Amino acid sequence: MQGNPEASLHWWQTRWFVALCTFIAIIPLIWPTIPPLVDLPGHMGRYRVQFTYDQYGFLREWYDFRWSLMGNLGVDLLVIPLHYVFGLELAVKLVVISIPAMTVAGMLWIAREVHGKIPATALIALPLAYAFPFHFGFVNFALSMAFALLAFGWWLRLARLGKLLFRSMVFLPISVLIWICHTYGWGLLGILAFSAELIRQHDLRRNPHVPWKQDIWGGWVLPWFYAGLQCIVLAPPAVMMVVWRSGDHVSGQTFDMFNWRAKMLWITQVFRDRWQLFDLASVGVLFLLLFKAVRDPNIQYSRNLALSGIFLTLVYIFLPRVVFGSAYADMRLVPFLLAIGILAIRPKPGLSIRGAATMAALGMAFFCVRIAATTWSFALYSGTYDRELKALDHLPQGARLISFVGETCRYEWKQTRLQHVPALALERKLAYTNDQWSMAGGQLMTVRYAAAERFAHDPSQMVTDVQCPREYWRPIAWALARFPRDAFDYVWMIEPPAYNPRFEQGLIPIWRDGASALFKIDHKVPAPVIEPGELPIPRWERDIILREGHQLGSSLPDPEASPDAEASPLPMLSPTPSPSPSPSAKARHRKARH
């Protein structure tokens, strides 16, 4: 606090207030047994395989699990010691709960170090701890970013205290650990640390008697050199990344740069959760403050974080949408770009205490309202999870389970968050589930259940009522008629779209709740026959069948005669080594976005 005693601070600048905000940040996650984040159940299934892979032969038949060093192991490693004490589900919950808490604490620490005291405006940034990437369930990414914010706060503090040698010693292992957690956290730390060090070196070395525009050597050249020198301790993970990404087992492409439409959508969707108008209005609050800081004579931007914000903006502009097969690469950066912009704002000297207190009260109210809404939203999602998971009471351990989760072709702000709930059957019952991602080198586990054919992994669990344009999801009727029944013993339908009951031929219901149901497959009864012209073959599946040289049986409609076969011009990508089809851009993003 730069020598200021605690007693002289305003209420929003004290340690107890930081502790209070950190506690408030965990409230939405206290009630749900399983945090209702879209991808998290899929990760939990992988964690269960991680602990039991060598104990069950059928797991080795279905999945390939190999430990390797990569920049995507955060929660995978943390649950190892925790699950022995708390069990897997509670261990995962405790790790996930820590993420928004550390994110909030990191934001406030950065604001304190940059401004000397926490400015009232910093409170507006706190709801970004529950931004869209976190709701999506990018838990390794979110954990690494939380660590990066805390590490940057410490980086600034050690510089302020003049402990540069000690900082270099401790940040060498810190940078490696953050990279192992997830590559993005290491990247964020590098950008923030370099920009902060550049400002510090500029202030140390420029000639105060020469206009800053003319002081090229001291004000520009030397600061860049010495800032880079100070940040060398953060560079070793770059070598680790080259080794990781150059392996023969690693797959994944980098593409889709300068997708301006997507980049603008990510900004407007930064708070995307359940209530669209409320979430959009919340984004408006952030931009109102960002623009106000440009025009309002009472507040200003810190040079330190403003430069960080500029660097992050440039990264966001040039960052492709897919990096090494990991999708939503640019989208993940948005909440942290906005947070740094908000944290850069501070009142100018002379702003009345009353005005600052009013701003702090408004910021705290904004934070609490967003937390309350998220708490209610998570409680509703948790209720849906609890209802669907009752099906697992009727599922035997080690079952060969295929799941179909309903989706729609329409864009909907509120996601069901059920896309990877089938993986909880793997986590709780060691059942095979067809929703796991399968990308060699991107995570520790890949799918190799050849008998499942094109229903082996994500997104084969996603089904719709019709063939969606630009999507690789199957229509529910087609999926029920064509999945390889000999490879599975049970079918789990999770809020599927409406379909003709005749497609349940050979399926014995053993549990129902509304549209959701669990069926046991009667292998003595053949699958329903698709009448010629009854259902169009999904174009991407037809192309794969033809590419593999398979002959279409008489029960399949003529693909050229199907009126809808060409209705959705989906891009075909090169095939992958997996037994499932090479997915479209968005479908591949679902399996490789981590």
C-alpha cells in the first residue's frame, strides 16, 4: 500500500474488503454438486479414467490414456492429491470454486499495486470472473489465467520493493508451472509483465530534460531492451511448447484469422449466461466506464495497464479463432482484455471522497447483482443435472453406453449445458460414453473404440430434429437408425428433439422423465429401416461413406435424390486417424477447444 496505514484507507481498499469479495465470488458454486459448466463433465470423465485406467481392461479397449508433458494439465494434476482426500467430484468442485476466487483476488491485487490503493472503479471488473469462457467450462484455461493474475500482482509488488533478483529466481519456476496449467495463462503473464516492465524501464532511463518524443535512446530503445532482459525468466516455457507441438503424436491446425464478425460477437457475449438482455446490459456497463474514462476529467487511465491493454488488444486482433486445434482462442482473451482496461482506470487527484465512495458503491452493487444472477442461474442448471442423472441409477457399471443430447439449429443465448453430461456416466459408472474429445497431443486421453465407428466421440452425441446448416450434428431419427447397435448395450436420451416413436424399435425403456429416457438395447431386434426418401443422409456422412468406398444399402435413400442432401454446404476437412468422421470447424472446436 506504499506506506499507507490500513486505518487511512476507504472501505473498498481494505484487506477485509478484498477477503469479502473473494468469498462472494465462490457463492454461485456452493450449491451445485457438479459445477454446471458446459465442458466440465467431459473433463470429469477423463479424470476418472486417469485414476482407474490400469484397473479395467474395457477402459483400455475404449480409450488411450498416456501421461505427457503439455500446456494443458492444470486441473488434471490438482485433482490427483485432492481426490484421495475428498473424492473426485468434491475435489473437482473445490478446484473450480477456487478459480473465480483467485481471479477476483488477482484483479484487486493488480489494482492495488498499480494505483497504490484500490480505485473504486476496479470493482466494475470483478464480475468478469464469471465470463463466458468460464461458463463454457475451459477450466484449465481459467485456472491458469487466475494464477497469471495473482502472479502479475506479485511481479509488480516485487518490482516496487526492488527485489528484482528474487523476482527472477521465483518467476522462473512460476512461469513453467503456469504454462503446465495452461499455455494461455503463461502468455497473459508474459504480456502483462513485459508491458509493466517497459513502463518501469522507461521511467527509470528517460532523460527528464529532453522531450519524450526526442529521447529515442533513453526513452525508447533502452527500455525495450531492459524490459526484455527482465522477462527472460518467463521464456523457458516457449522451448517446452516447441517440443510439445513438434511431436509426431500432436494434431491440430491453426486457422481462421481476422474473423471480425466472430470477434465482435465474443465481445458482446462476454457475460453470456441465461438472460440475454441482462447480460448485454452488463456488457454495456463495462463499455460505459471505458469510454467515460476517456472523456471524464475526473478519471484517467494508468500508463502501466493502458499499455497492457493495448498489447492485449493487438493480440486479440491477430489471434486466430483456432490455434493448434484449440478453438475459441480469441474468445477466451476477451474478459481479461476488458478487465485490464477497467483496472487501468483511476480517479485523478482531487476527486472528492464522496464521488469515489459513490462509484465504489455502484461497483459493489454491480458485482453483487451479477453474482446473485449467476447463483440463481447455476441453481437452475444444477436442478437439470440432478434430474437427468437419475438415469444413472439404472445403469450397470462398465456399460457400453451411447448418448444423444438434444440441440437445435437456432442460435440460442442460453445453453442447455447438457452437451457433456453423458460423461458423468463414465465418471460415476465407468460406462463408455461417446462425448469425449479425441485429439492426440491436445489432452491426455483419446478415444479408440473402433466398434463405435462414426459414433465414437464428440460431437456424435449431439442430435437435432433436422439436418442443421454448417453443423455436423445428426438428426435424431438418423442417429437412432444408424448407430452400430452391436457396439453398445444402452442408449441415453437427454432432452432429445421430437422423433417418430418407431425409431425406438429394439430399445427397451428402463427409465423415463419427460423426453429424456434410458433404453436397453435388444440385440435380437433389428434397427428400424429408413424408407427410401424418408430421411436425407447428412451430407458430410454421405461423403465419408463414399470416400471409404462403402456401398449404400437399399434401405438408404439415394443421396443425389434427396432434396435436402445439398441444402447445407458444409466444409469437408481432411480425415483424422480417429474412427469418427473429420468434423467441421465448429464440431472440431467442440472436441479440441481445450
